[in-house]
Amino acid sequence: MYLGNDGQKEEKRYYLPLLPMEKTQAKENNDAVLLAKVERQSALPTIELLTNDNRFGLPRLANKITTHGGFVVIFTHLEDAKFFIVLRGIQGSDKDENGRPIPFLMSFMSDSTGDLQKMRRLAGYLAQYTQTAKKELAAFLHYDPLENGLCFEQARMLQWLSQVVANSQNERLSLANGKEVQIPSANEEIALLVTAQSVTFKYVLDEISLPKTSRNAMSEKMILPKDNPALADQYKKEWEEERNRKIRFWTKIGVVLLALILCISLIGKCSHNRKERKRNEREQGFNTSVDDGRTTGGKDLYAVWPIQYS
């Protein structure tokens, strides 16, 4: 669905899937009440459907980003001056037939390099206030029982967006390792990729088939959530434990390698000493004076005397 853009001033927009059928029914039954309703609803600002023929400027390169998973947030360049941000895993207020929430994603696209600062701040906010952002964005889309359709709170959404991009602190990410990173401008690359837990960067790139490199690719557990201090402390603790585990592992590897090197050195030295001892024994044995055809070692020794010819 194409919800709209920041140049539109309507307060709300609607998706009314039953409206075409109600128009037909109103005409066939000459229902004055239903005719008045469909006439009023036909004048409402609408949520458009994205199709292959009507894409509202969205490049086809974005297709696999929006249809494949593995990531939480992505901020990337698409083509020309078009930049793209996606937040996945938003839980809608509506439920399926089994009572489960219906997840969806929301994407934001800019078509001007002049909007890059706003895009950086938006991406940073979504990465650091993920759970809060999901709740906020979910609230902008809801079922309207009066109109019997989906309502998008466009004015509220634009107000929220202006507040997010006005905060320069959103451009920097605080990480579990104690460092901070500045979100770049996504020039010809993926500026930020936040993967879901236990999902690798390579897997996500293979899924979305985006022919671009990434400067900042990290797990969601690497970014400290500013809307959940307890979870941030947990991420820092887990990072510290993982670092210590790796230190212990490589320390053990180092000890084993050192022990192996010492063993090899000792074996080599022992082998050399044994060869040297045997060589000395042979030299001493042949230099022993012979008086009865036997060496002092008790083994037969045959001496070859030179034959003189007169």
C-alpha cells in the first residue's frame, strides 16, 4: 500500500475494499441511504495500492527488501537520489482467525539528497527506539468501524515524523561494546543494517539480493535500546560475557599451541641427542684397539689390515 507523502495535507486516508461492491448494490437496489454513504466515502482521501504498473516512484530494487526478512531495520540507497528505510515486525492491532497479531512493515523513501540528514535520524530512531517506534507506527493504522475500512492517520504520522528528524541525537548509535557510531549518508551503499538475533549479515544480503556493500551491519543485540534501559543493560552484560568467553577460548588455544610447540621442540632435541649419541658410540667403537677380535662392548669387530706388496 502507498500511504502518502509529506506534501499531502489530508488528516486521514482510507482503504475501503467494500466500496466498489456497495456502489453496485446501491445502484441496483436504488438504495438512497447506501447511495449517500458511497457518495460520501468516494470523496474520502484514499490509500493507494502499489502494483507493477503503478509504483508511485518506488524502484523495483525495493521489491526483495520488502518481501524478504532476516532484518529489523535497513537504511540503504536504491538508485539515483532515492533512499529507502524499512522497519519490519510491526504488530498490528488486528488479529487473524487464530487470534494472533498480524505483523507488517513500514517503509520510507526520499527522492532527494537534501533529505539525507532526515533519513539518517529516522533510521537511528527506528534502530534505538525499535519497540516504541513499532507501537507508534501501529497506532497510525487502524480499523475505522464508521467507514468499515482501514484508516491511516496521516496528519499524526507527519507530526511524529517531524519530531523524530528534528533530533540530531538520533544520528548516533550507542553500542553494547561502549562505542558510538555515526550513521552515514548511504551514498551508493547500505548505511545501516540491523539484523534479527542469530541471523547473519550474509544471509540477509543473499535474501534481499541487494548489490551493495554495508558500512554498519550489526545484530539488534549490539544496539542499546534507549526506550528499555533494562534490556540495554542485558545486552551490555551479554556482550561482556561473550567477549570474556572468546578471551578464555583463545587463551586456551594459545596454551595448547605453546604446549605443542614445546613438545615438538623437546622431541626434536631428544631425537638430535639420540642421533648424536649413536654417532659418538660408532666413532668410539671403531677407534677401540683390537687385540682379540672383540670390542670392549662384547660384539665381534673385524679389523681390516692393509696388505703390503713387496
